[in-house]
Amino acid sequence: MITIGDALVAMTPTSSGRLRFVHSFEKKVGGAELNVAIGCARLGLKAGWISRLGNDEFGHYILQCVRGEGIDTTHVQLVDGYPTSLYFKEIFDDGRAGSYYYRSNSPTSTMRPEQIDEAYVEQAKIVHISGVFPAVAKTNREVLLRLVQLAKQKGKLVTFDPNIRLKLWSAEEARETLLALMPYIDVVLAGEEEADLLVGTTEPAEIFARFAQLGIRHVVIKRGERGAVGNRDGEVLDHPAIPASVVVDSVGAGDGFAVGYLYSLLQGWDLQKSLHLANLIGSIVVGVRGDNEGLPYLDEIEVYLGQKQRIER
């Protein structure tokens, strides 16, 4: 699978509460699309990431981390004059989290549509996109459109997580931009509020009907503690959530869900098994502080699914 997106240095507080009272942070790596690539790589999939980073210490740090995860970075470049994006997380004791972005003048704004490599798209089975990348810079929208057009031409499966960040753009701008991508999308993985913003309802049957009018008959609605409901070519299934043992950081749960669902698609699993894995990984992620630190490896998933026994000592 390949994806495209802006990465950030994630400054994670070492204590909970409002940032004005927090005095120390840990430097980590974040970014919605990158999180998905990391999760897929940990499950043993071949993953590639298209991006730009600042030619600064933070950019080198992110690139080093991504390479360490085994992700292909041949289409990642370091650029001068554009600082690597940054954000600070705010975490409360109940697991709620807030984000404060510093990503204007993003290095990804230097990308151009003609730089998307057709041969690279040809190698993929899945092209995964989210609504974050086009929100970061207006020029990214043409780049993203070129990517999905190529993917569609080459018969690749295009998966889409709206990941709407209203701190980056308005609801109206998000709706207009993302709906324009729908002719090139095969699978939608959306939260209830995101679906409401895009198609004007939170009722599953109506969501499925309205996406079907847009030509998309494979839609999954993420509902947090109430699990997920999916419609795959007319088969509708409501799958309950898998309770997390503990919730310490809710950031990245949706990306973990996407990882599980993409993995299941490449394995040819049915809808029930796909939703189960997606819910499982989402519940695992929230138990670890960090955007992607909780994303599991394949042997861990095999233990959770009862396919392998873990020997502790």
C-alpha cells in the first residue's frame, strides 16, 4: 500500500492537563497517513509513503524513524526553507486529547501534481488517502487529485479516511474539496460526525444510500465505543466495539482502525472479520500514549486472535 501526507513532530506531554500547566514533553512522530503506513508495515505489509519534510533536524528525525519501520521512502524528499511540521498534544486523565498545530508553510506545499510517479502507483494494490493532506495546503489538493486519478486509471483500490481537522479548514471547504474526490474513491472509512459533514446524516442506512448515490458502495462508519457498522456491496453488518483495557490517549485510534481494515482487505477477509480486526487495533492503540506507538505487530495480533500463544516466562 502507498499513502501520501504531511508528517509532524508530535510533542507529547509527560503529564496530563491543560498545556499551560505542562512543563515537559517527549518528542515523537505523528501524522494521520504516516500512522497508517507504520501500522501496515508492522503487520508485514509492504508500505510506501509519499511526502516532503523540512531539511532540518526534525525532518531528519522523522525520516530516520520512518525508515526504521521498514517503510519505503524513495518518494520522500527533504526541502530547504520549509520547517518540518510540529504539533503539541494535550491529554487529560480520561484519555481525551487536543491538538495544537504548527504546520503552516508545510514542506508538502512544495509538491506538484507532475511529481507523482505513475510507475510507483502501478506497484500498489491499495492507495490510501485522508482529508488531512488537502487541508494542510491548498496546493496539496491538486497533488492528491492527480494521485487518485492515476490510481483509478490503473485499477487500484483507493481507500479514504476523511480525518477532518476543522482547525485546518472550514467545514464548507472540507465538504467541497472531499466530495470532489468521491468519483475516485472505492472504500470510505468515516466517523459519524465526518459522515454527517459530508453527506448530511448520522443514520447508517441514509449514509450508505447517499454514498451509493456518489458511486461508493463500500462504506464503514466508525462509532467509537459503539463499534462500527459496514456496508460492503449491500452486505450490512454492525460490529460491537472491543473494550480497551485502559484508555490513556485517544489520538490515533481511527488510524489504527484503518490499518486493520486495510490489512483485512489485502487478505481477502469477509466483512465480519475485517470489522473485528479494525475494532481490535483501534482498542489497542488507545492504551498507549503516542500517535503510533500502540500500533501492534503481526505476532501480537495473532495472540489477540487466539492464533498464537504468548509465553511470558
